[in-house]
Amino acid sequence: NQQSLPIEFQAPVEILSNHISLILREQPLVNSLLEQIAAVPVAEHLDDLTTHLNQDQQATDLIDHQYHRYLLIFSTLLVVLLLYLAVRLLRSFAEINRVNRALQAANETLEQRVERRTQQLKDAQSELMNSARQAGMAEIATNVLHNVGNVLNSVNISADLVSRKLRSSKALGLGKAMQLINAHQGDLGTFLTEDEKGKLLPGYLNQLVEAIALEQQGMSDELVQLSKSVDHIKDIVSTQQSYAGASTLLEPVNISALMDDALRMNAGALSRHHVTVVKAYAPVPEILADKHRLLLIMVNLISNAKYAMDKLSERPRQITLAVESVGNETLKITVKDDGEGIPPENMARIFTHGFTTRKEGHGFGLHSCALAAVEMNGQLSAHSDGPGLGAVFTLTIPLTLAGSSS
């Protein structure tokens, strides 16, 4: 009697009653299914399943055995490969050690050879520097000799003129006149007034005095010119002697005066080849520099510019010398000529030792100039627009003022 139960039990009892009713309603169907299942031959099917499982297990075991064999073979091959690689590695390591030892020995030998070669190069460079310096001094001496020779030509001309004037001097007529006077000492008055020769003698003596005075003036002028030529020779020699030392000490240098000295040493050759020199000197204070090397460079550059214009005939021969300071730190000197120019293929070799385009050249000049520029912490460069368009040589060196503490 569900209604007589407490309220809290009524709902669960209702659910239980529904379940029981469902079970009683489905029980016949479940029993029928169980009977059908019981009629199935389960044992035979289980034997077949067992047989299939055994077969699958055997196949699986066979595959496992094959995999084990394969794995064993692979492992064996892997071990053999590792052993082979280990042997090769050991051999490579030994070879590397051998090569390293050989390289170390070769490196030591190479270092020794490099040291010997470096010393040989230093010795060769030192000898080359001495040769270049001697060649530069020879160039200066040659220019000095050329200039002295040119001045000596003037000396010889003046001396020859004086000698000829003395040989043909009118003073010889004075001796003849004196002979006539001495021959007529007793009747000198009668001789001068009545004798035909005697009458001509006073006029002759007056003319002779005038002629001798003119001769003396001419010889005096020639002797003055001769004296100037001798002084010029002395000036050239003294200029060369002032640069004859090989000192590398820095000393105060007046650039304009040094450029004029270089021109003076080339004056004879420049005059003989009708070369005009244009000076473009900007105001530059006195600097500290190696005067000898600077003069060597300038003498060579001026001489080189003069030779570059030897074949010019259709236009004037002109050299332009320029001096200027760049940024108060660099002195720039340029030598420009209107000569034959520099072909592009020669531009890279222009400062090479022994390179020259002149048959009588020795190839020391520009090379010694480049070395001297480097010795002064400077640089010598060349530029040309091509054959027939002239060339410009530029020297740059540090600008150290003579009054500075550096």
C-alpha cells in the first residue's frame, strides 16, 4: 500500500515498482535469448579461435626471430663499421699529428727563410738607397758640371775677346810713333813742322789716344763680365757644397730659396734648351726638413721636366713650379711640364728602379726621388693626361714649421 508509506519513501518505491514491472515484462525475452545462446556450439568456435591464435602467435614468433637475426646482423655490421671508423680515426689522428709536426717544422724553416730573406731585402734596400743617393748626388754633380761648363764657355769667350783685342791693340801704333820721335830727338820741332810724316804724327797720336781709350773701355767691360762669370761659377760650386753632406737631420729650410737653388743648378741646361720657368710660390713659412733630400728631389724633377720637352718644336717649352701649404699640415710642391707626357702603361712603372725611357738614362732619378720622399714621411706622385699632354709631379711632405716645438 504505497499511500500508507511516508512521503519520502513514496518516490523511491514508485521507481522500484516500475523497474520490477519492466524486469517482469522483459524476462520472457531475455530467457528466449539465453536459450538461443545456449544452443550455439561455443566449444567448437573456441577451439577454432585458439587454433588461429596459436597460428598468429607462431607467425609472430617467427617474425620476432627474423627481426632478432636482422638486428643481430645490423648490430654486427654497426660494430664492424664503428671499428673501421675507429681505426680510420686513429690513422687520421696519427696522420694529422704527422702533418702538424711537418707543418710545424716547415713553419720554423719558413720563418728562418723569411728572416733571412727579410734581412737580405733590408741589405738590398740599404744598398739600393746608397746607390740611389749616390745617383742623386751624381745627378746634382752632373748639373753642377753642366752649369759650370756653360759659364766657362762665357769665360772663354770673354778671355778670347780680351786676348784678340790685346793682340790687335792700337797701343802697338804708339810704339811706332815713339820710334819716329826717338829717331828725331835732335830736330823734333823741325820734324813735326816740316816733315810730311812728322806733320801727321800729332793727329795720329790724338786718334791713337781715343782708340786706346775705347779699347780699354771694351776690355774693362769684358773683364767685368769675366769677373761675373767667375763669381757665378763660385756661386754654383758653393751652392752644391752646401748640399754635399748626407745628413738626415732636420734643419730650417726656406722653400723658395731651395727651389731657386735647384733652378740655379739646372740653369745652364734650361737656358740651353730655351726652357721658360714660371714660379707660383705661395707664401710658406720656414719649415724643418731634410734640405739635402729636398734638393735632390727638386733637381731631379726639374731635370726630368726639361728632358720631357726635348722633342718640342711647335710650342714653347715651359716648366711651372708651384709651392703651397695644404691645411697647415702638408707642404705641396708641384713641377709641371708641357712635354711628351706619360703613357698609361708607363704610369705604374714610372718610379720603379731602373725604369727609364731615355737611352742615356740610368733609371735612378725618379726612383731615388720616391725613396727620398718616403724617408721624409711624404709621397711623390705623377699624373699625365696622356702622350703629348705633359705631366705633373707632386711632392707632399708633412709641414713642420721651424719655430714649432715638434
